[in-house]
Amino acid sequence: NDTVAARATMPNGAYFHTMASLPSINKTYVFGGYNNGYLSICYEYTPPDASTPNGSWTTKSPISNGSAQQPRYAPFAMTLGPRIYVMGGYNNGYQTTNFEYNPVTDVWVQRASMTNQRYMFGGGVVGGKGYVYGGIPTYTSNEEFTPPDFGLPPYPASNVAQAGSRAETANQAQVDPSQYDGWTNDQVTFSANVTDPNAGQQVRLLVRVKNVNTSTWTNLDSGLTNQGLITLPWTIPADGAYDWQWRVEDSYANSYPDALATTATGWVDAFGNANSPDFRSDQIPPADPLAQYPKNVDLYVDHPVIGPVTLNWTESTDNGPVAGISYEVQVARDGGFIDIEAQIFSSAGTSSYPVQLTVSRYDKFWRLRARDVGGNLSNWSPSLTFRVVYDDHLDHGAGDAKKSCGFSVPAAPGSLTGLLYGLALMGLAATKFRRTPA
């Protein structure tokens, strides 16, 4: 409409710079130039949209030969296929260099140099080839550049998967967090089978993952490796729900999906849909369970050596599936839980458990703690005491057998009362069984 409007300013000023665009991804780039010294800048401009009415600039990797920055004054840039080439320019002399920039990977590589030195020159693209003409100090020559053959992009990845602490981790998380699907601990592994039509070409798996409550992605890169199954383990930084996406590339930075051939993001949703979340991480310990029974009681069993006892408790709660909570239970002969008589692990969703324990006149101590779907442990519950005593079901008169065996006496191995009572029984037995000499 024949108007001029101010838009977002560059991160810094430059003159005698060069520019090139990639219309397929709707980006424009500024390279090199001068500002109190020769510049190696690479600024990426994204035109206005609904969220950024003036567009926006991003500082990208500076011009480089792969190992060191390469400032250039008055170079020339051109777009050839999926890459941009920055040629010539001046830096302590007229240059013949040619640097290739991949906007998807933000990586620079040095390619074949021009035959002649040039700066302040022109060029263009015809039929997939680049042409440069003129410039100082080569005023009338014309050179043709044929870009590298990058082959074909990788095939779409197959068997894309996630894995974690449970078999159900492999499934996409459901809207209902009480379901096991997608739950894991603080670890998750992404994997995919990556192949390429070019035999021997190395490939990589790229993953980006984020908490559903943020817009910041964490990028993971397997690095270039042989074709086949590639895995990417990740330590989940915090409890919560997460989404992830993937992309595959080969050693020439061809990718699937091809971000340079579409204005889409260039990423594929993990489960082929935009449903959220993809997995959940449980890193919050469950609430402490409470031991209930037995407590300060004698439990009578029908065997003089060992018998069944059922332990009961109040279940724990958690931010993950309650049905996924299991319990570790300990029964000990001492209050410090050093002399452990029984240690059991209940199945998920239980509030009682039977255990075989030995008969003894001394106290037993028991406690438990909860383990949730992520493997997080609660604190141990306060310990309770009880005794396991033998009942022969015979009527022994007043006090019955339980008293004649001493089991109604409070458990105190070192108590004076218990000691005297035991000695009295021994004296009675000796008197009863003493034999008169013939």
C-alpha cells in the first residue's frame, strides 16, 4: 500500500553487511559488516505475526569455519536450496572463502573457495547454481558455484517410543492422572528406529521436551550414529506432566520433517497427536502411612513356635495413582530395627498383610513406609509393639496356661519380677521331678 513502517530493530548496527532469505521458513538473515571493527554476526529476523506485530530478531551462531569465527566486511550472501552461502569480503585482505549456513541446525561449515578474491561484489542464483561477479580487486570475472549434493533426507522414524519405570510408561498419559499410563519416576528414555535412503549415511535422533505448564523446550540430541535403533535417556528435572516431539537428521543435516520445506515447526508430536500430556513424572513422596494394629497387645497362636499375625494400617495418599502405592513392612525384635525378623513388600492398594512370626515372651516392634508409582518413599511410620504367645486351648485353672508359662507378665527381660517368677517355676519343677534314691 506504498507505506513505510518501523519494525523491530536489530540487536546491533552494521554496515556493508549482506543479507539472504529463506522464504520456505519465512526468515531473513543479516551477516557480517562493520561496526567499530569487522563483524561475524548472524541475525535472524522473523516477520510480524499476530503475537509479534513488529517481528523479532534472534542472534544466531556467528560466521565460522567450524572452529573459529570469521568476521567479514562487505561479503555477499546467496540462498541455494536449503542452505545460505556467505562468500568473499574483507578481513586483513580480500577473501576467497565460502561459508555455508544451515538455519535448521544453526551450524556453519566451510565449502569450496572462490578462485578470485572479492569484496563489494554481486551475485545471484540460476538453475540451482550460484554466480558471483566483479568486486574488488577482481572487477570483470564471473564464477559459478555448484553446491554439495546432500542426498536424500532420512525416512520418517519408526517405532517411536518412550519408556520409564513401569511397563505402562510406554503408553501416552491419560487425562485422568489416576491411571497408570504414562507415569514414571525421574527417568524417561526416548527411542526410535532411524534409517536413511543413502547407505552408510550416519543419522541422529533429535527430541525436544517441555513441561506442559511452560513454553520452554529442552533439546536433546543423540549425536550422529549408525542407522538403526537410537535411544535418548533423560533425567526429568521436576515432578509434573510433559510433552515431547521428535525429528531425525542425517550427517548432511537433511531432516524429516523438512523444516526448510514447510512453514510448520519441523517437529512431530510423540504419539502423532497434539493430546497432552505425553508422560508424567512422580517425584513427590507419598504421605506417611499409619500403623494401626496390633498395638500393645498379646496375639495368641495355636503353635508353640510360630504362628500367623495380620498387620493393619491406614493407607497413604499421593499425587499419582493411589492404586500404585505399595508398602514395605518391617517386624523387628528390637526398637532400633536392627534385628529384623520379617521384612515384606505388599502389593499395591493394600491396607493389611499376613506374616508368620515366632512365639516369644518379648515385645516385637513393627513399622511400615509407602512406595509410590515413581518409587518415592515416605517416612517410616511410628513403630508399634506387640507379642506373639502360644495358646494350647487347655483349661489350666485359674490363670490358665498363659499365666503358668509367664506370658501375661509384662515383657521386660531384665525386670526383677520376671526373674523371680522364672526362678520360682524352676524350683517347682525341680521339686516335682526329684527322684528318691532306692
